[in-house]
Amino acid sequence: MRLIAILLLLLPLALHGQGAKETQEFCVMTYNVENLFDCRHDTLKNDHEFLPEATRHWTYSKYRKKLDAIARVIIAAGEWNLPALVALCEVENDSVMRDLTRYSALREAGYRYLMTESPDQRGIDVALLYQRQLFKPLEQRCLPVRFPDNKRKTTRDILHVSGLLLSGDTLDVFVCHFPSRSGGAKASEPLRLQAARLLRHQADSLMMTRSYPQILIMGDLNDYPHNRSVREVLRADVPSLQPHSNGLYHLLARRCSEQPSYGSYKYQGEWGLLDHIIVSGNLLLPTASLHTDESRTAVFSPSFLLTEDPRYGGLQPFRTYYGMKYQGGYSDHLPVVCRFTLEY
């Protein structure tokens, strides 16, 4: 009886300890910002298109307007809380990232960034913005995508960042911009398959070495969820009720299959999803310290990011340029946003 009395006294203390956990939203987004170039020529890159004297007349005022436009999208996507992580595609260099974080509307947000320095001929790279109070980078790696059959071909590196969460767990983030469909989707497919093989190999390595792997893949894969690079090579499945810790799951694959017109990019009048958020199985467990589900992921499409499509009807992304004509919009892609719950 004395033992039972002691246990009853200790029970409220144990329950109080469990209730002391804090919870907050951990929002992530991926956004292809459509050619965020500065106005200066890099002699090692083919950036001639985006110079003041070039055909596009890419001036400093247009550049500053673009920076504030991107900042506005990031702030709006976070709603009440700024995104903890933002994967950006098509950023030219360290200078534009510094200007975005220090001199745009994001200057009070406290973002830090990491980025690649790829051999891409046009000079575009990928970057990761992060809120340092929510994500503390431990290691950064740039993974070059090589093509044995075409050694002169270059593309963007894959950015891999391992970081510490408030829960004490490690989150591995990959930011990707796979080779484009230039020359035709079928002819260029082997390039994206090669990039996907590298990414899947890196994910498998982490699943073998991490005691509790948590993997987040974001970016423009230049393929749709049903294409081979995503479905066969990455093996990014539709989320299940019992996810495997070594599986990869596409948070919008089900929605895209049920709604064929759903997407982040419009090509010849058809919407499709080129921008992806893929997670490992542990991030789908409701009991995990960081978790989400497919219902909390969506293409971010407020009215200010859209404009009328005069050629095909309906709406399309309000982009910076339509062909060679300056529109002063945002991007030819829409962002994709996912909201996690973080317990710590």
C-alpha cells in the first residue's frame, strides 16, 4: 500500500513533465524564383542576357524590385510565422543572396543562407535560407551531378545541409534543381535520371548511418511525380498510414494523380508539378518530434502570384518576363509550402 501511495504521488509529476513539451509550427517552402541575376557580368558564366545593355535591359531597379517581390512571397507563404527553411532555385551567386537577406523586405527576418557554386554554364545555383533559431547547420556539402556519357555537360550541384533542430534531432535537407527539359523531355530524361540516382544514393547512405533518419528533399526536379526520375529512381511513394523509416514519400503525389490540373508550373496551357517536397518515413509519424502529413502541403497560389493567360485561358504564374517582354511579376513557378509540427 505504501508503494502504491508513492506511485500515486509521483504520477502528477510525471504527467506534468510530459505536458511541459513545447510545440510550434515549422514551415518549409521551395521556390524557383526564375533567374535571380544581379546586373554585373561574371566573366566565367554566360549571364549576358541579364545585363543593363542586353536585350532584356536588366537594370538595377528591376533587380531591386525582383528582390522585394521574392521577399514578399516568402513572408506571405509563412502567414503568421516565417518559413523556417526556404529552398531557392535559379539564384546566380552569393551577391544576390546577400542582397535578398540584407537589403530586401526580408532584412528584419534574420535569415541566413547556404548555397552551391556549381559549374552550370548560365551560372545559376540553389540555396537554402534558414531561421537560425530553428535550424542550426552542422555540415554542408555540394554534390556534383556528373554525366559519364557526356563529360562536357554541366548542371547544378545538389545542396545537402545537415542541421540540428530544437528537439535535438538532426534533419538532413537536400535542395535540388535537376537538369532542364531543353531539347525535349525524352531526350533530356537521362540527365535527370542521373541526378535522381545520385540523390537516392545519398538518401540511402543516410538511412544506413543515421540512427533516426529524417530527410527532407525540396526543389525543382524538372519532372512530374509520375516521371521515372521521381517514381522509379527516387521511389517517392504516395504517403501511407505505416511509412517505412527508409522510404521516401512524395507529399503531393496523391493530389496530382487525383487532380491532373494541379501544379506549380504551366506549360502550353497545362498545369503540372515540377516543384517537389519529398520526405523520409520518420517525418510522417505523428509521434515524431518533427512531423507532417500530405494534407499540410500545397502549392501556394494567392491571387497576386497569378495573372490571366491570354493564349490558353485561365490563369498562369505572374512572371518577371513573358518571353522577352518585361512584366515585373514574380516567377514562372509557384512555391510549394509544407507545414510541420515541431515538438521540443
